[in-house]
Amino acid sequence: MHDFPVDLPDAPPPDAHALRWTASIIALGALGLLLTNAISIAEWGAEMTPSAGVVRFVNIADRWHAFTDRTGLGAARKGVHAGWKKLEAARFPGQEPATAAVPAS
């Protein structure tokens, strides 16, 4: 093992500010998704195995989705989704159109 030619200072203690910053960024991101992407929450709930709790969750998620649509909070997601679907359907010249996906049963 070789000695390092320069003495380095000890590592600084963990910074509590960095942890607060990280936690706040995660919380803001989650809040942003909750406010603008309610359809995904509703669709996720609809894919779950039915039970009394899931039915209640889906009911709440559907009401939340309706509320975000009424207030315009979901407009940005709708625009991005529409653009994505347009790009997804795009084809190179001479390429055949995409076939519609058949849902698995």
C-alpha cells in the first residue's frame, strides 16, 4: 500500500441541511405528482385485485381525478400525454401504421 503524498482533512460530519434538502425535494416532487397526475393514481388502483379497501381507494382516486380535471391541474399532464401518443404513432416514410395493442385478458 502506498502512502498518499498529501494529508487530507478528516471527512466532515454528515450535513443535516443536505438531508432536509433531499427530503423537501422528494416531498415537493410527490406533491406535484399528486396534484397533476391523478389519472395515474386512479388507473393504478383500478389494476389492483378487488377488495373493500381497493374499492374505497379507487372511489377516492376517481373523485380526486375529477377534481383535478375540473380545476385544470391535470392539463399539463394531458398535454404531455397527447404529445407522447402523437410521437408514439409517428412512423418513418414507407413504414406501416402501428397495430392497436390488444389488452391481455
